[in-house]
Amino acid sequence: MEVKLNIKRFDPELPSDNEWWQEYSIQINSNTTILDALIKIRDEIDGTLALRCACRASICGSCGMRVNGRARLVCKTRVESILKNNEPLNIEPLGNHSIIRDLVVSLDSFFSKIDQVTPYIVPDSEPETGEFIASNESMENLLTSMNCIMCGVCVSDCTVLEVDNKFIGPAALAKAWRFVEDPRDGKKEERLRYLNDQDGGIWDCTRCMQCVEVCPKGVAPMDRIMEMRESAIESGNKSTSGYKHTESFYNSVKKHGRLDETRLAVDSAGITNIPRLLDLAPIGMKALLKGKLPPLIPHKAEDKEKIKDIYKKVEEKKQ
Amino acid sequence: MKYAFFPGCVAKGGAPELYDSAKIVMERLNIEVVELTRASCTGAGVLQEKDQKMGDILNIRTLAMAEEMGLTMLVICSTCQGVISQANHRVLKDSKYLDEINEVLRDEGLKYNGTTKVKHLLWAIIEDIGLEELKKTFVSELKGLELAPFYGCYMVRPSDALEFNQYPNRENSLELLIESTGATVTKYSGTTACCGFPILFINQENSLKMVSNHTGNAKDSGANAIVTPCPLCHLNLDGYQPKARRKNRKDKADMPIIHVPQLIGLAMGISKKELGLQKHIVSTKDVVKKIEEITL
Ligand code: SF4
Ligand code: SF4
């Protein structure tokens, strides 16, 4: 059957109008992947189309692109599987990367972020036997993150990177987790402290789940970030407003069975943080005038005592 | 139709107009509800940062209560939907984990067997009532109105926990609703984006950039309003829009943010006052006027 591919082109050598959309029609069958289709266009219709690929089997991580607004590995996606009413597919380079030409992006910033998290084991001492022995179980636990093929697909669709390029980002944070959890590493505490305190560290993620949804390898970077938040708190990193936010939430539900929105705002800003509190005030005042300020006395779930019992039981078990 | 109703904290706190408008619309649609007053907050994914299992216990407890009543659980918040669906998804995948949680719930005489369904009002209308039935309650088509959908992360991701495979309409439920009113769906970059609320108190600068981008983009794409099934998105996109737009676009907050039941109510011809449209931070006057011109 015939399909149309609408491809975002970019040629840095043109003096002006160097960005445009170009439509191509080609014949495909039900097994044709988007990568097959792109290669066919390059080979048979337009030799100037630039794209990057190597293994064609979702191992090398070279062919990440945005298709209809969502990042994917194009070698892992059949054209038919996302075709709707035979409308043309829109194909663009990955987001949040600088573009070299057409569908080829620069990976410089991707790898500089990986470098930022010290992506290698830093042992505390020399191994006694000439090598460090790690148990099977401890390594199996790391598999999720070790499956990462550095394709940049998660980085492309990360909502925070879209507004702030200081954010370390999903791929590098998932990599950081892998070393935080590795039993052979001797710098777990330092790593957690860095990731906790750093501008663009673990607390800057909005939990939007884009990276979990788009990652072709099941790395689920956000889940790794959440595990590091838990670990950072357990290691005593309690200075961030992110920590205060989750702590306040946890305690609000513990006490009232429900969320106390006023308390949450005050606790997250920190009761002594006058500028931040003032910053929150205007919206509070406006909301009050409109009759919708969160009640100062929080609502109570009828069974709040039962909820307290649950907390007690779970907290006792933890100790 | 009868449901176990879980309104969530925000509809009973910071966004009372959501609770009120949902109640009115549900009554018009003959949706009977029993409110789960003994349920706790879902944790909204925030409590889960400190202790995911605690969050799962609280949500499985609520699911067990609905199961005991033999009812599908009805929510009116994307975040409630997502957080409960994720907890449900985790225990359904791992029976040992479910046993551990049931062990904690035993003291209260509760046990979850894994049968409860959780549906946002938006999904319940599409899946259980049907858009054709809904349309019969509308007074006229909202032709000429342009509405930009804003789902909220938890209503669209992760798609496996939300069972998109089993219910393919969920992926475009909001577009389907907007089309059913006769309005046009605005195509813009915000539809499935993050509103920034989770980092509002942590990195306000980034959060406000998101608010400004999405509301500004909706405006540039010709929308008369944004429609959302999530009160937390509403809180950020509405409440912080003036500050966000001033700071990042040097313009005024002019993009009204409408809750899903408010849109349905307007199409049913219910008054703006009953729907609480005067309670928003960003004025809804212009869009309501436009709708009144169409419906009168
Ligand atoms: S969950 Fe966090 S890391 Fe993942 S895409 Fe969203 S903001 Fe980025
Ligand atoms: S985490 Fe997943 S999406 Fe991100 S770079 Fe690694 S394999 Fe690609």
C-alpha cells in the first residue's frame, strides 16, 4: 500500500529558509518499519535525506526520532502500527537535542550529562582477591538500568528538559541510580548527596512519566529517580523543598487521612522562608476572595484512626 | 448506573467548583453515587516518593471498600485515576505483594481480591453511558467554539496501567467529549504535556514556564478555553497563569481553564453560577458569553 511520510528537513548550509517539511510517498507492506521506509526514501527518491542508523534491531540506539509528536526507535516501529486513516506520518528529529542535519541530532549534551553522574564504579578499597565479586541478585536488580542503549528517546520527550537544560535528565539519572545501587561502589552517600543538592538533580523531575512511556528498553527512568528520592531521604538528605513537600504530604495523610493543602504549601516553602511564603501569598489571597481557598482545618476522612493504625503498623515493620 | 464515588481532596478543597459541577452533571445523567467517605487521600504520587508501599496500601484499602460494595469506583481527577490505577496494576501483577498488603488491611476486616474497576467520569460517560446518550442532554451544539484538551499526565501515562489496549477510546477521550459538544478541538502542543504542578513548590521557575508555554500556545492556536479532567492541572494552569504569563510572555492571563463537568454542564444549558465558573482565577466571562450566544 502507499503511505505518505512528512519529514522535517534541516540544512545548516543553506543561507536562509533552512528548515522545511517535505512529503514523500512510498509503497510499504505490513512488515515495513519506519526505518525501512526512511532508507527506501533515501535510496530511491532523495539521496540528500540525512538519518542515522546501524543495527536495525533496537540494540544500537542510533535511530531515535519523533513520530507524530512522540519519540521512538524507528527500527522498532512498523509503519502500519501507528497509521491512522492513512494520514501522513510526521517525522522529526529527537526533541531536546541540537540538530546537525535533517533527522540527525548531536549527542554531545546527552553524553555530557552522562559524564556528570560519574558513570563508573568508584570502589573504596582494593579488592582482596584481585576482583570484586558481586552476587547475582544484586546485579539482576540493576538490569533495568543496564538495559539502556543510550538512544536519547527519553531525553527527547522529557518535559523538564524542554524548559530547563540544566536538568540532568532521565537517561543520566537512570545511569546514576545504577551506580548508587551497585554493591561494589564505595561512594553511594556522596552520589546521593550530589544528586539531591545539585541544581537539576533528582527533585527537579515533575513525575510526568514521559520517559517511562517512551523508553524502548523498559528502563523506566522516573521509577529509578523515585527510588533515589527514597534513598536520599533515608540517607538523611533533608534540606530540599522536595523533601519537605513529600514529608508534609505523608504526615498530612497520616494525621487527617487527607491532604492539607495549606500546610503543604507552608511546609514545602519552609515556615521560616519568608520570601517564598510571600511569593505564595498573592494566589492565596486571590483564591480566598474567590471563595476557594483550601480550608484551614483540613477535611478528615471518617476513618482517620484506621489510617493512623496502618501507618503505625507499616512504620513499626520498617524499624 | 451506580458507582462508588471518590471525589479526591482537591475537589473538596482547592477546587470546590469541580465537586459541585460534577454532582449536578451526574444527577442530570442519572448517575447514582455512594461517596466513599471512609477513604483516604491517594497520596497523589507525592507520598509515594517517601514510601510507595504506604501509598499502595492506602489505595488498595479504598479499592477493597468499593469491591465490598460491588461497584465500579468513579473519580473526577486525573491524578486520582492514575495513582489508583498504578497501585491496582502493581498488585494485579504480583499476588505476593497483594497478600502483604491484605495482611495490613486484615485488622480492619478488609481484603482486596483485585476486581474493582476505576473510572474517571470522562471515561465512565464514554464507556458506560455513551456519547450519544450524553448528547441527548445537550441544549444545542457549541459550533464555532474552539477548545484545547489538557489531559494531565496521570490520565495518559503509563498507558499499560490505564489499560489503553483494552479501552482504545481512552487515548482520545477528551477530544471525543469536546467533539460531542459540537465544539472544535484545538491542535496544540499541550494536549498530553505536564502542567508543572508537581514541582510548583520545588522549582517554581520551571513550573511557571510550563504554565506559560501551554496556555500561551493554546491561545496562539486559537483556543477559546482549555478543558481539563484534572483539578491539579487546573490549580496550576488557572491559579498561576497570571504570574506565569507576566513573567515568561510579558502578557496577560487570558486562557480560561474549564473542568470537564463544567463543559458538559454548559452544553446542558446549566447556569455559569451553578457550575462555579465565577470561582476561577482567570476570568471565564468571554468564553461563557460566547457559549451563551450559541446556546440561547
Ligand atoms: S518523569 Fe521526570 S525525568 Fe521522566 S520525562 Fe518526566 S520530568 Fe523527565
Ligand atoms: S533510558 Fe531508555 S529511552 Fe532513555 S536513553 Fe536509555 S534506552 Fe533510550
